[in-house]
Amino acid sequence: MDAQSRGRADDIDPADQWVLNPHTGNYELRLDQSAGESPVAARTTTAEDSGRRRTGSPDGPRREVPGQRSRRASQSGGRGAEATATAGRRKRKSPKARRKKALMWTGGVTAFLVVSASLGAYLLYERFNGNIDTVDIGDAGNKDVLSDGPMNILIIGTDKRTGKGNEGYGDKGSEGHADTNILFHVSEDRTNATAMSIPRDLMTDIPDCETKQPDGSEKVIPGTPNVRFNVSLGQEGRDPGCTMRTVEAITGVKPDHFMMVDFNAVKELTTAVGGVKVCMAKPIDDPKSHLKLPKGESRVEGEEALALLRTRHSFGNESDLDRIKVQQQFLGSMIREMKSSDTLTNPTKLFKLADAATNALTVDQGIGSAKKLMTLAQEIGKVDTKNITFVTMPVIDNPAEPTPITVVVAPQKGEQLFAMMRSDTSLTEVKQKEKAAKSKQAALLKGPKAAPADVRVDVLNGGEIPGAAGATVTWLQNEQGVLKSTNKANAPEKIKKTTLAYAPNQADQARALAEMMGLPATAMKPGTADAEGLQAMVLTLGADFKGAGIPITGPAKAPEDIQRASADKAVCAQ
């Protein structure tokens, strides 16, 4: 929606309201348009002037509706009195527009995050703030914009058919499913990211889910065992928080935030950026999606871009897994397009891109404003494109089906990849991390180790798994021969990381237990005074504990033969 449709002067182009501030080097919104004052002067002040500047929240007041997306009223921000009286507030959307549910495809959201640095100033603009919808997911995510350490954002798209021009795609009465899903993991040092696609036909257990209802009450949706992953959203009243909880149950990686987009987002974002370059290994003529593309490179936008992302029958063996590959290649190309010099230096294109991106978003309340999204986007924007790796969750055909239609997590490869994400190991720096991990582990285990029968340890549960201490003691005694292990039940408080506290004269026992359990060097907490008599070491299981016998430290070695793609490299769709 342009400036004219927001009630502003007909002769003002949105991009013309942005000027370069020579003091900061950033483009800023020209709020004061009084005669005789230059745009830059209108945006800068001296120390004497600072007390006379208008103040106000960049986010503006907004109304949250529990359990639903809330379209927030846009404020006039810092305009003069006359402008406020005549054209200050954006018009309230019509009921039909408010019914438009965001969610349907992930196209462009990842790219929107990565291009952050250039969009930062624009996101402060009240128009963008009013574009964003939110859902209250309770404690499913992170209330803060930024978390200490790595960040995990779950990007969700559904097959719900609301939105202009989308009625003809079929299944228009569906409540929508989690049709396309990407867990976007950003490293603690912001040098790399892993974007893992989750197949919609993955068979899994959906846990119980607490949801917020329209009247503000809470309702627990019972979990469902052995169903497709895509029913973790929309079905039986499940909200995005339910999908987040399902992802955590599968991977052990807790999403901090979620973002949802719709079919229209693909059309609008690809149009705003001027089209996305794609490459086909063969000519495409798909009567189902109406996609027609020649062999080689093409540029797609709007309906054609959506058709490319939705089609399954033109690539590989016509499965959802092959469609995921095309989607990843498209997202990589879109990221490159959005970070190109033409896009970054074109104010009008940037304005349209930011407007389309924020209008497409539905997010959790932790990032539910333009200011918060700007903060998040600036962090993610630090990641170099060459260090963004797209990967598909390792899966195998469902062995419970005579003719497999669905898939299940590949036991060894899946856990390897999940452990890498939990331990913040990037797929672009595996060799470096592997060397460092081996070095730390070798140093940790260097020295004599006690015999299992001589290891004395008390085990406490400070993690999330009920009965973990008892299960670990059973495993230690029956599988490892540590007969002097004792279940001390729950720890006084929850902890994130597993720890092993021991005395200097118990170092040989500590090394033996660390080797058995795969404890990282950071888990070892040596004391200063020797243990006396039959004093035992204290093992406190943290949130990083995933089960008895599962090494706590994530393997630095990447799973072999997994599908992956780099965001900085163009690949032709097969």
C-alpha cells in the first residue's frame, strides 16, 4: 500500500520522504517538512535544540488480541500539529482485509532477515510497525528480542488459501497446515547460520500444547502421537506455539521466535525486489501449477514465483523433498538479489521491499513491533551470505508403511545434525570446529581414569526430562558398571548446561565419567579441596541432557551425504 492510500498528500512518493543524515550515514524519515528548512536540517539538532525535539515511542500503542493476530493501529509519530490533524493516522483496514491470515509460505522471510542492515531505518517507520500481526504463544518462545547465545527462528508457511487471488489453489476450506517449515539457527557469534527445512510429511508425536483463546483464557490442546508434522498447526485449534513445541520435541532445539507468511508474500516480495533469478536444468511446463520456464536462467516474480515454489511434479521424483530443494535454491537466489548493490542503493525499491515484508509477517509478541524486528534483523544481517547453509532434516522412508508415503527422522544422521545445532556448530566451519572439539576433549580426558566400579557419583535432575536422574543411574549401573551411582532426584533449580562437580582427588573418576557420558570440557567443575571419606561427585543434568546414553556434547563431524546448499551459490533446479 503506498503513501497516497494511507491518507497522505497525493504528490508525495514514499521514497522521497527519506534523506541521508551526514552525521550517521543512514537514511532517515523526513518528519518535519516545514518551509525553508532542508531535509537534513529537519532531522538533526544541536545540544541546545535537543530539549525541544518531539518525543514518542517508535512503536506506538497497539492492541493485542490473545490467541489471534492483532492488527495494530498506526500512530502519526512526529508530524506537526497540522499534519496530525489532517492526515495523521493510517486508515483502519476493512473487515475483509483483517480476515487475511498470514502464514502460507516462507518465501522472502529469510531473505528479509538477512538484508537487515539496509532496512533498519525503514523499520522504524510507523507504516511498517502497523503492518505486523502478532500471536500470543505464551511460554513457547523467548519473550526477549535477543537471547544470550545462538538464536533460533522458526519460519512457517501454510496451505491455507485466504488472500486475494489465492482462492483457486484448492482446499480453500482448510484451516491450514504447517506446510513449509524452516528452522533458522544463527550462531552465537553471528558469523554463520543453518537453515534446516522440515518435511511436512514427517511422522512424529505432537506434544500437548497450551494456547491462548480469543477471550484471553488458556486451553490445552491434547497431543497426538504418530501423525504428520504439518498438523502441528491449525488443526484442532493449534497455533504456531504448538509447531514450535513440536520442533523442540523432535530436535532438542528450542525456537526463540516464529515468523509466518502467506502466498501473497511471495508475490509481493518478488515483485518488490524486481524479480528473482532462477535456473532450470530442463524446460518446465507443468499443467498443475501452470508453470512454464525455459531451460537455463529466467527471472520470476508474482504468480510465476509462487507457481515455482508450489510445484512438485516438475522436479526430481515429484516428492515434497525435491520441492524443498527448489525452495532452498530460490531463497538463496532471493537473498543474493536483496543484498545486491541495485537493491541496497535504491530507496524506492527498499521502501517497497520493507513494506511488503512487514505486511506479510505474523510473529510472536517477543518480536511483535517494527523496532524489535529491526533489532533482530540487524543481528541476523551480520551473517555473511557464504556462511548461510540450507539443509534438509535427514529422513528415511517410514518403515511402518508397506508403500512408504511419509518419512521419519534418520536416527543417526538426524541426531548428528540436531546435536550440531544444539552445540552451535556451523556446517560451514565443521573442520575447524572438529579440530577444536577434539583438542578440548583430548585435553579433558588426558590423564588416568578410574575403573567404573570405583566411580562414585550423585545424580540430580536440573533439566526438562522427568525422571532423568533415575534413568541415568539405571544406565550407569546396568550399561557402564558404575554401581556407586545414586539418584538424588530433582536439583534445587533448573540449569541450562549439565555440570560435574568433583574434588581434585576425584579427577580420575571425573575423567572416566566424562568419557562415558560425552561431557564437554565446559561441564567440568573442579573444586579446590580434596574429598573426604565416601564423598561422591555431583552430576547435575541440565537442559542439554537428551537421554541416558546420548552424548551431551554435540559431535563436530557433520552427517555424511545430507542434502545441503549454500546461499551464495546458484544451482539449477533438476
